[in-house]
Amino acid sequence: MRLPKFEYIEPRTLKEAAKAIAADREGTFLLAGGTDLFVNMKHRVIQPKRVVNLKTIPKLAYIVNGKNGLRIGALTTLHDLSSSPVIQETYPALGRAAKEVGAYAHQVMGTLGGNLCQGNRCRFYNQSMFWRSVRPLCYKGGGKVCYVVPKSEKCHSTYCGDLAPVLIALDSKIKVMSSNGERSFPLKRLYTQDGKKPLSLRKGEIIKEIVVPPPSGKTLYLKWRLRDSLEFPVVALVIHIEKGKGHKIDQSRIIFSAVGPGPVETLKAEKMLKGESLEDRMIERVINQAVKEISPMRTSIHSPAYKRKMVAILLKQALEKFQVPNPKSQTISNNQNPKF
């Protein structure tokens, strides 16, 4: 498959890139790694009038660790994230998530900013033009129907990113730039939970960097997919827990990917953990509550029931890793645990 024709622009600064976008926001797309953009262009899922290559802008790929936390440039590759000694030592869940994206080629080309801004996915949308031509366009494609929920009046496409849930759990902030200047806001607010327009970026805004506060507590990332590489997650989970006296939980974050139109945080399940210890009964209660808080749709070959089952399995495995070891309990070898 060949790319459609488009105008190609190489800006030298973020302001130049922002002006190019502001001139025609609907018809202009940003190019970073291209691992998501080019596939969609070849399938004619999107057909940009102009493509702005951000990789011609210098000094947007960096990892800087300071007393106020970690600063990561938007063009930092996923491979650089996963192989960074600072991230491996201080933010291992972030490095794990970066290493789980696609295959090695995707990690070398793909960038942090591109991964955070990847489009939502749906089995009725992410198909070739020939496949989609047999029926009217869906909401996400500009039509007037959602084939996942035909009676719905909105798009139910699913967000399947790996990095955003981890960064949200770490309470990260995002810096964006436009021709009007910079602004910063919590990364969680980047995601609208609207399948048709999943990002809250304003006209002409471009991600500049992510700021991650100094680490506290422990963060774990688990991903379930059918193959060990290339696949988007069937379900992915990030859990962050901070404990106080007596191993009681002070704070927790439980965030899922691939179960909704954006990263899904199970707030009621988190609230249940406040001030509690991770006993088996509490774990079961939290799992049951988390399953109630997600609403997966059949946007892939996997049924909502299957995704709920995998949410329960992943969350149980994660919470058990945070339990205080019981010296009287029998040790279970690693090869008895399911591989994720």
C-alpha cells in the first residue's frame, strides 16, 4: 500500500510547527515516529493535506533527572526510555511499559509524545479503505453511526496506549506549546474519554515534555496480549501503592488501558484500599469493585466478558505482589505464575 499525496513540512522550531497546525488543524497531522500515522494513512483511515515532521526540531529528545523529578522530551524514543539507567532504577514501571510497546522496530522509531497521542482503535475503523467501503462511515470516520453500539449517539472506540496509564499513576504533568505560548496541566486531563475526539489539545498545540515528580511508593505495570510483541494490549494495568505504618495503604492508583475510550481509573476501588492492608478478603472486594467500574466494548475480537475476566486476573496478580510476605506460607516458584 502506498501513502496518499500530501504537503510535507520541516519546521525548525516548535513555534513554526504550531503555526503550521493552526493554519489548518483538521487537515494537518504531526509526524514523530510515524508507527501509527503511516499505517493509518496507507489504509486511508486518515488522509492529511499536510504532514509536519517534528523530528527536524532539535533538542526535543532528552531525559533529565533533577531534584524536582524527571523531565522527558516529547521526541524521546521508547527504546531510550526502556534502556535509560535513570528510568530503570527510579521509574521501572515506565521502562517496562515502553519495552512492551509493539516490537523493537516500533520502540526505536516511536516517541513518547506520539505514543501518548495515538488514536483510539476499533475493529470497524482501523481497516483498509476497501473493507470500510461496504458500509457507511462510522462516527469516528465522519459518519453517523457506531457499529459497536448501533443505537448509541457517540463513538465507542478504545484507547490502547501503554505509557499514559503509568505516567498518570505517577501523577505526571504535560507541557504543551502553541503560537500563544506554553501551558502545563495534569496528564490525566489530556484524555477526554470521547472516542471521536480522544485528546483535549487545543488548536495548534504540540506536546513539549512530560514532567514526572520524584518517585514515591511502588508502581507495577502488567499487560495481557495474545503475542509477546506487535500486539496492542487486550488489557493493561498500572497499579501504584504507597504504604504507611503497619503496612497500611496511604494512597493507591489503579488504572487500566484497552477497556474504555481513554485510560480508565477505578476510583471507588482505590478508595476501598485507603487505610487497609492487603488481606485476601480485601483483595477480592477490590477486584469485584474494579470490574464493576469498567465498561469495555467489543471494539476488537475480544468480548467485554473476556476483558472483565482479564481485569480481575491482572489486578489479583498485581495486588498479591504488594502483600506482606507470610513466612509461614509455602513459596511458589515463578514458573507457576501466568506470564504477562
